[in-house]
Amino acid sequence: MLGAPLVRIFLCVCMLLGLLAAPGARAQAPSFAAGGLTVCTNPTLPPMTFVNGSDSSDLAGVDIDVSRRLGTYWHVPVTFVSMDFVGLFPSLEAGRCGMVISGVVRQPAREVKFDAVPYQPTSLVVVARAGTAPVTSMADLSGKVLAVESGTSYAARIAQENVALAAAGRPAIEIQQYPTEDQVVQQVLIGRAFAFVSQDVELAFRQTQLNGKVSVIFQPDYPEYRNFAIYIRKDARDRAALAGAIAALHDSGQMAPILQRWRLVPGGGAQEGTAKAASGFNWRTFASALVSPAFARAAAITLAMAVLSHMTAIALAIPMAMVMNGRDGLLKSAIRAYVALFRAAPTLLQLLFVWNALPQFLPVFREAWFTPFLAAWISLSINEAAYQVEINRAALQAIDPGQALAGDALGMTRMQVYRHVIFPQALRIALPPTINEFISLIKTTSLASVISLQELLAVTQINVARTFEFTEYYAAALIYYLLIVFFFLWVQKRIERRFAWADRLKATSHAAA
């Protein structure tokens, strides 16, 4: 492949620059790795980076091995932060990690804001179901559906092809974007998309998983897709140090075992694996997922996140609901604005803002204490509180004003009136919609997977990306969600029945009197 010699020349030049910039300090860690190297990666792109088994913390792949070799070279510990692909560069910009290495190609558009150092040749491929006739150009895909992973540069590159097609008076290529590559591949397998775009090394590794169901129909020669690169924040010295370290690993022969381990051939791409026989539903995989510690732990995180977020939301919503039922004022107007804002903004956008935007405004949120769990807790709590305020406000308004007047006549304080008269009656009204809202929140926690929280859906997607056994892992996740939701539906019915029984008992007592 022509790109390999050029990459080697580039790395050697950068290594010399690094030596000139810091004589005698070749193995000194760059500033982004001072005290330890933190790496952001999306573990759904084998063989570059993926989860090697059911434990979501057991990362493997070319990028993981390269990162560890860099840590050894600089004599610093290496920490990996797993996240959705779309969160990689915002996290790098926010300083949450020192570098991004996740099967990401070197792109001029990305180098406007970040430095990139190539480390492995690759090429872009267009893939369709096995038996599909090859095409001779991207123009041959005119009018067809092409699936791509969201957050990548593929959609923008295909959009450039659409400009040329429009100028020629031909239909555009229809672009469909999906969160992960395994979902992209699935669209082709089920026939929803004609083809998908990927890198050659990833496709070759997946051939065994896909049982020969897909094949390459075209390999466009895009210069900007010829190398995988490591991305860091803009810094000339750091870039030279990183390039020098990569060149040193190549020259010392430490890169060759990594490529051999993951069956990458010297010129880019990967050796073909032996295809397995296709099979139907794998009951063994389904059963192992159900009893997997990783799934049980993820379900516990999902439940804990929902409970904590909803309890916090209720604690915030009760005093706000009391203000909403009071006289007009500045505080009441502010609460109204808060409720309107957080009910209007998508929950996913709020999660991404808290996780990716806050660290850019307030550096304190870049520290290790600000974990994905804490970020999701904050985001879901303030979002849920906006809905809970309306539930509580409506419940308080449903109480006859005469109840409060009666309490006042008995000499009760305002807080005693609320505690002994209004709240017990409002609770009966607010309880059913509150439990319904909590059940909805349990399902909403799945959005936290985009900020790398290892909840139930995130663990499911990681295992699907590793094995391509969609149905088995999705079915296992469904069982967990059903068990959790059905349990709280049962709790809701028990509580409502308890209140109904108490109401009948009071009515009977009054009738007897």
C-alpha cells in the first residue's frame, strides 16, 4: 500500500523533530501524559478496540496494545475511558483524557482543532451483502441507501459525492446514520440499507463473526482515509514526542507483534479468518448473558441511577411545587422558566451538555471525581424534577382550599397544615403518576450509555459489537428491563390497593358513627 512508506517517513521526521526539541529526553512523557496517560476509546471497533469478553472493563485490540506500549515507553500508567464514539473528541477537548485512539482515521478537518499522529495504514471500503455485484465508483451508489456510524466523517465525505451527483442530475446517495458500527452492519444484513462504509481492518476482522454474509463491493481511494491516527490537543512539542514514540516502537520491533496478534498484514488490512457456520438463535449465549455478572452489575447500575435520580427529583420538586401554588413573584417565574426549559430540551442533549460542555466552562468538572455516574445523576435529576414539579403542583391544587382554612382555624402553623392535612391527601393523587414517571425514568437511563456509563444498554451494545449476536443479547437485556419494570408495576398496584382499602375503612367508620 502506498500510504505505508509515507507514514514511515513522516514518523521518522517527527521523531527527529522531537529529539531536536528535547535533546536527551527521548522517553520523557509529553505534557498530556504527565503523571499518567488517560486514553479515550470507543470499544466497539474490533480489532482496533473492543471488549474481550463479558467484562466491560476488559479492553483489547490494536489500540489498547499500542496505548500500553506508549505507557511503558514513557514509564507512566495507562487508564482507559470507554465512551460512545461521538463523545471522544468533546472529551479530549474538555481535558477528560490525554489522547484519543479508537480506530479513528486521520482527517484534515479534525486536525484543525487537534494534532494527529498516524500509526497504522488502512483504507475505506464499501460493503454490501454477499453476492452483491461490485461497483466501479461511488457514483454507482446513486439512489441507494448507505449506512454509516454517526460521529464519523463518513457522512460528510458521502455528502461531497452527492454534490457531484446533483451536478450530473443524478439521485443522491441516501445516508442513514446509526450510533454504533454493529447497528450499521445490521441494517445491511436485514436489507434496510444497500451497503455500509467501514475500514478494511475492521471488516476483515468481522468476517468470521458475520459468517461470510457481507463482502467488499468497492474500495475508493480517498487520501484522507489512508491512516489510523492518534489524536491529542494542539501542542507542537507533544505532537513531536508522540510521533517520536510511535517511530521508536516501529524501529524497535514492538509494533510488529501487535499487528501479528490481531492478524493485521504489514500493508494494512487484515488476514481473513475462517468463517463459522451460520446458526439460529444461540440459547447458550442468551442463557450466559442472563446470568452474566456484567449484565447483573449493569442492571444494578440502571436501577440505582433511576432510584437516586427520582428521589433527588422529588426532593427538588416538592418545595418548587409549593412555590408554584403560592402567590406570583420572581421565584415563581424562575421556577416556571426552569420547568419549561427542561421539559422542552431533549434529555439526551442535557446529558451531553452536562458531560461534555460543563468541563469547558468550569475546569473543576474535568477532575476524576466527576464520573459518568455522577454526571448522569445530575442530569437526570434536574430533568426529572421539571416533570415532577408539574405532578406535585397538580396534586396540591386538587386539594380543596377549605382544608387549609380548617387547619388554620385549628391553630396549626403553615408547615403543620401541609404536613398533616394537605400532603397526605396530595400523596394519594400524586402517587400513580409519580410511579409511572419513575418507570419511564428506568428506561430513560439507557441514554446514559452515550456518556460511557456502563448501564444495561451500554453493556448490551458492547457485547453485540464483540459477537454480532444481536438477538441473544437484546433479548437478555429485555428480560432484565421487564423484570425491573414489572416489579415496580406490582409495587404500584399494592400501594394503590392499600390506599383504596384505607379509604373504604374510613368510609365504613364514618357510616357506623
